[in-house]
Amino acid sequence: MAMPTQQKYPLMIHKPIFRILDLCCGDGGSAVGYAKALEALGYKVEILGIDIERMEDYPYFFIQDDVVDFIERTPYEWFQQFDLIHASPPCQWASITRELAIAQGNLPSDINIMPEIRIFLKQGDIPYVIENVVKAWACERCNSLRMRGEKAIPGCKECKEVRKPHTILCGSSFDLAVQRHRMFETSFPIEKLPCNHKTDSWPIGPKGKPKPIGIYHSLNDYVGMTKWKRWDEGGRKGPEPTLGGWTAKTLEEAQQAMGISHISKWKRLKEAIPPAYTEHIAKCFIDWRDKQPKPKAQVQEKKMLDAN
Ligand SMILES: [Zn+2]
Ligand SMILES: [Zn+2]
């Protein structure tokens, strides 16, 4: 009797599964970054996103729910099926574009569920990533000032201390046309990447220097209209942008600037973070996890992955 060939009976190669819980997931800018990095490393990736609003373009499993309620009523054992928990709590209350939103008649949301999410993640033993705008991490005094609608202390030293252990990522480090400084508080180290604000990826602004493309309130908007200096260089006419730069003119321009192709609505795109950020974080996470002492089963899994 002839031996069965390998073609007829393919080897069952086990791909390790990597599970991510994505809290306040939005339409999945972060999620696709994790998936891209982990799939390239040979993992089968399963992601579950939870958000209070329906996210039509979210590309993975999705539950529409209030994240804080969900955390409170779900046993911690359930969360332990995940390798990593990512959270992007709403940040409008701390956003630099808040004043502009008010000026334009859009009342920003004052919901701040970051403290609850932070306590939950820090008390547990599941690796986590908390993402937000830089100002979301502040000293108690500045936090309460801002919650009252007042300005935080300029150049506050205590705020600097609070932010020190965390990592800022910038679009310029990934050759993206956006700046989008975002801060990441993680339970594992992330490699810091220097900003490159002279990048060729940013269009040239009014002073002959590169200026990032803004993806904020409305398409083709001018951000930070504090100086009404006319400027028509490069076909753009209008007041000089002083805050972030020019807002993208089309959805396609914004998608390209962010490195996102799956989000089809401006409303969701402007809330997203570039997947390049979490792609970087996922790689740092795996580097870190590989260096940790492992139980035997995981060593076996790693060998199979390497042989793959
Ligand atoms: Zn402060
Ligand atoms: Zn930067």
C-alpha cells in the first residue's frame, strides 16, 4: 500500500490565536493596526469591539453597549480570555479642538469614563493599552480646572510628571500626512519614536514649512482661525492655520492621511487613530511578551510558530 502523500493529507498547522478586547472601539482604526501587525507575525487574530454607538464600518466582532456598564456587570474571568485590552475612552472633554467646537456651535461631550476604565485595567493582570489625547493625562488641579470649563495651568510641571511614564506617538514618525499626537499608557514598554515635523509627508504650509493635514470637525475646514491673515499659496485661500494645519478637503484625502481605508464616514474617521500607531504597539507587545518567562504550553506554541 502506497503511503499517503502530504498533498492529500495536509499538515494541520496550528496558528496561535491572539484575542483583543477593544473598548470604546470607534470604527476600528486601532483594531486594524493590531490585526495587521499580529497577522504578519503569524497569529490568527480575533478582536471584539465594544462601543456605546453603533459602528457600521467596524471590521470585527462588535457589541453595542455602554463600556462602563459592561465592565461592571461582567465577571473578570470573562476578560481573561483576551491577550490584550485596548481602550480609547471618549476624549472631547480634553481635546485641543474643544474651544473651536464650541465656537462653531457644536457642544463637545463632557463624558469622561477614562478614570473608571483606568482603574479596571490597572487592578487586573491582563496587558492593556489606554489611548487618548495628551491632555487627558493631567494633574488633579488641572483636571478639575478643565472639568469646570476653565483653562489648565500653562506649562504645568505636575502634569509633565503625570505624563512622563507614557508614550506619545505622532503621524510624522510613520510618514503619515497627519500629526495626531496621541498618548499611550501601557502595561508593557513601547519603543518611543521621535517626531519628524520636517517630514516630506506633510504639505508645505504658509511659512514655507511642512504643516500636517487636519482631520477635525468638518471637511475642508480651517482649524484655529485666530489669525485672519490671507494666504493663497498652493491654491488654498483663507486664514492662516495656526493650530493643526489644513483640514482635509475630501474623505479620500483624509483616509490617505490617516492610513485608513475601511472607514467611510468623516464623523468616524475624525475620531480614529492611524492604524500605524497600534501596529507599532503590537510589535512592541510581542517583543516584550517573548522576553517574559513562559509556561511550557506557550513555549511549545512559539516553537510551532517559528517553524511555520
Ligand atoms: Zn497640571
Ligand atoms: Zn509629532
